[in-house]
Amino acid sequence: MYDLGIIGGGPAGYVAAEKAGHAGLKVVLFEGKELGGVCLNEGCIPTKSLLYSAKLYEHALHGASFGINASGVEYDYGTIFKRKNKIVKKLVRGVGSKMKVNHVEVISEFAVIRERSEGFIQLQAGNTDYQCKNILICTGSESVIPPIPGLEKDNILTSREILNLEKIPESLVVIGGGVIGCEFANFFSTMGCKVTVIEMMDEILPGMDREQSVLLRKEMELTGVDFNLGCRVTSLKGKKVTFENDGEEQSVEAAEVLISVGRKPVTSGAGLENIGVELFRGGIKIDEHCRTNIPNVYAAGDVTGFSLLAHTASREGEVAVNNIAGKKDVMRYRAIPAVVYTNPEVAGVGLTEEMAGQKNIEYEVRSLPMTYAGRFMIENESFSGMCKILVGKKYGEVLGVHMIGNPASEMIFGAAMAIESEMTLDEMKELIFPHPTISEIIKENVFTF
């Protein structure tokens, strides 16, 4: 009998397993593929490895502005590809080591929920049954494949297959201008590929701060990415993509086509129906403690369909384990950072202006170019970036912070802490920032209110 059975070894599952094992619970973790899930093997880590290589390549090409003249700059995609795989393998081994250290039993099989009896839940993996007092479902998500006429597996790539390309294609059509689509578009364009993005919405990065989405798109256009906004793809014929633009039919053909229109929870195959786990909007419905409608059954990560981010998944896993172990914990979503690892990076946390307007929240907003921070000027040329802060009119609390400019991804956690702790402008003004750092842009902006 196990205290906790975890189905899925991604950021929700392996973090939960580590915490539960550390707390002294007897834990079994089921993962039929590789530990680390999509994030570690097919998402967050490999894509960021590629993007960092592209960033170094771009810096080398444009070093003259910094007084660094390099000739004959080239990239070796074979080395970039191998380095990506090496990093992934090392981190997967690291997750395995964490499981051993925390006495988590790892079963390299997919698990299926069979039944719930008094006092335990029965899982089956391979030909073996496992009895668990509690279970945590972390089956993750998968790419959405839209019903486009002519779309076949052999004429498109998803975010999984594109990572296995062993050479840079001459041209690429990206269907979908969200985070994943923009990151791949940025990478391949930097490496010399002709990239066309087709997005159904009227702007890229839906859900991010719109003003900064526009700024990123314009920067990417300067590097040669062709954006077609407000366009609906109507068919594929081989690698030829036909789409509707302002009522007119247009088409573009490329060496490769990437489908990147979002992800959806994986809820089939785990036996949820065998015990009556309730679904909501395609994902597993959970409460603030990450509990499902079935006693002793929890869910965390992308399978909930709410916030499909690795760091959200990890925190949900922690919340579930804490409650299983008898420590009351609540999942809060008001300060979850979102990052786009393009060059330049975009990061935001809390409310955007669009969200505040939809919620009828009265707010004040201030924006400053990132160049107000001396360190940003030192490390960047010909791009001003932006930092935007929203505060509530009544109490002066920080509602949202949004940035475009490197390294926004490394600074946004500070803004998340401010929002999570409900800091006011006056409290933020008392904080001491190290000088010179790009993070000082936050303090510079706070003092404009």
C-alpha cells in the first residue's frame, strides 16, 4: 500500500513526488516515457537551449556596435542539436537522482485507474496492480491538431517533431502566433530560415500585454519574419498553406509547416471514467487544494486545463502533496509569471490593461523605456524595450508588471513577489535595488506614479 500514487512524471508529478518522498510518504511514480515530461524532453528545456544558441549567434553577427568585430561568423547546427540533447539527458538523469534520494519508486509504465474501494485506489501498470491511499493525476497536455482540410501527420510538424529536425529548413510556415509559435519563429528566422507566421487573432501572443506584443512583432519583422494576422487557414496541400486574409484567399508554401495553435489536457487513457473524475472545459476540475470531486484523488499541471505552464504545474503538485500530508495549502493564480523567450524576451505577471478593463478594475498605468536603466543601455543597442506597471487606484497596490527587453525572464519573479504579497507603491519605493542592474527599471517606474 502506497501513501501516494502519481500518474505522470512531468513538472507536476516529479516535483510532487520529490516533496512527498521528502515528507516521509511512501510514493510510487508512473511514467511511461521519460521523467521530466513534455517540459523537460520536448518543450521548455530543449527550446531554450536552441534559443540561447541563436541569441549568441545574433550577438556575434552584430558585435560591431559594441566594438567587437568578428569575421566569418557561422553556426554549426549539428553541435547546437547535440548540445540540446545533452542538456536534456543530463536533466532527466537529475530528476531520476532526485527520485532515488527521496525514496520514490519509479515505474516506467503508464498507469490506469481501475477502481476505488474503501480506503484505497487501485492502479494498474503493465500486469501489476498497485494500491494507493491517495493518487495525483499529472498526465499533462498535448498539441492541438486543428481540423484543417488536407492536414496530415506527414505534412506538418508539431512542437515535438520540429525539435528533431537535424538541419535548418530554407523556409517555415508557423500556424499560430502564440508563445510556442513565436519562439520557434524567432529561432529559425535568426538562423537564416524564411519564416511566415499565420495567426487567427488580430495580434500575436493573446493573453500577454497587447502593447508589448506589438513591440515584439515589430522587432521580429525587422529580422525577416512575415506575419499574417487575422487570417484563417483553410487548407493544406502538401506543404502549401492556403489562408483567408480580409476575405481574399492567399497561399504560402514552405519546406516545413509547424502547427502551433495551442495545447489541450490529456484526459483519456488514465481510467478517469472508472471512478467518475469530473471534467471541466476539457481538463480535470479541481478546487483550491487541487482536489478533484473524488475523495483522495488530486490533479495538477496541464491536465487541469487552467494554466498550462511548467511552474504552475510544479506549484499545484506541491499544494496537492501538502494537503495530502496534512498541511493546509491553497493554490493561488494571481501572480503566475508568463515569459516568451524570444530575443528580445517578453515577460509579464498579474493583470494586463485588457484584463483590468474586462474586470472593471480602476487602475493607473505608467510605462518607461528600459533604457532608463543604465545597465540596459550598456547591454543593448538600437532597442529601447519597455517596462509597464499597473496599480490599483483605490489602494495603490501593484496589479501587474509587464516587460519587453532582455533579461525580462530573470527579473519578473520580483514583480511576482510584489503582487503575491500585495505590495503597494509606497512599499516598493522603500526597496533597495542593486546598481547598476536592469531590474532598476522597476524602481524607476514606481517613482513615476
